[in-house]
Amino acid sequence: MRTRDQGLPSGTGHTLLRRVFIGLYPTQAGLDQIRQIATNLPRPFSLESPDDLHITLLFGGDQPEHRKSVWVEAAHQSMRELEPFSLLSMGSVALEQHRSILVLRFFGGEKFWGEAAGLASHLSWDLLGVRPSRPFWPHMTLSRKVVAPLPPDDRRVLKKDLPDRSLFLGGVRLWTSSPTRNPNGRRYTALAEFPFQQDQNEHG
């Protein structure tokens, strides 16, 4: 998957895939946990569409259309590499607010996140020809329109000691994003999807 020469075209007459990225998406069980966290907050906020919730592995920016197959294969390979570690509980998470954006931050106690960090670094080198400019930060944007600061108590680490490990994350998708006039400010389009195939009754 060594494809560092992007061949990004310029000028007119070229079709670009706008704001391409590879990310992880939650299962229905994962969505239920996310909604529970949102419900427990003292004030409501506008939750991102369930189909848009994700954890970014690599953001590639604008890419030429002819490299779509390379990105699709990278997403597929990402699923295969992370699948052996995909049975995990949510573990410890925290709500963090960055201006008007509310995110759910995941902590690296699970081996899955270490594998994801290594994969993010390899993807950056293989697909973009550069080392990551900053460490992998596993987080999921829950809302882009939080109008007031979260009270300190709501930003504490939320410990989830679940008795059973399950598929919190459903797999890997290749997305594009574009700005819109809708309240959340982004429209995501899935170009390819590769679900994890782990048996949810297994324990790793």
C-alpha cells in the first residue's frame, strides 16, 4: 500500500474527492451508550446524526478521483488490522468541549487504541507520504453547536466498567465531508464501508 506519489492534479478538468478521511463508526450498542451519556447531561444539545458519528484514523484532504481505489483498499486493510482487537468496552471516556464543539474522548487503556495509533501513523506515511503532525487522538465529535460551557462536573472522566466486552465500534468507513448550511455544518458521504466480523459473544 506504499503510494506516496499522490499525483494531485490542479486546474480545471480534474475530479477531486473532497476532504477524504478514513474513520471508525459505532455499532447500535455503541450509539445507545452515546445517547445515554447525552441524556445524562443536565441540559440538551444537538447530537450529530448517528450516521455521521466517527473516530478519524486519517484525514487526507482533497484527493484525485483516480486514487479512490487506493483509499478504499486502505480502509479495507484498516478493518482487517483492527478487527482482532475490536471486542472492547467503552472503557474510560471523558467529555471535552473545544469552543462550540463537544467531543467524547477515549483513553488508551485498551490495546485497540494502541493498534489504532500505530495504524494511523502507517496510513499517513503510506497514503500521504508524511509522518503524522500530531499524535493520534481518539475522539468522537458529538455536537458542533454547544452554546454554553460544560459545567466542570460534566467534563469528568466517565468510567464504564462493563461486565461484557462487546462491539462498541462497528467497523471502518471511507468518508468525504463538505460544508453545508445545516446546523451541524458538515455533510458526510460514505464511499465504502467494512464492518468488523467479530462474534460479539467472543472475549479477547
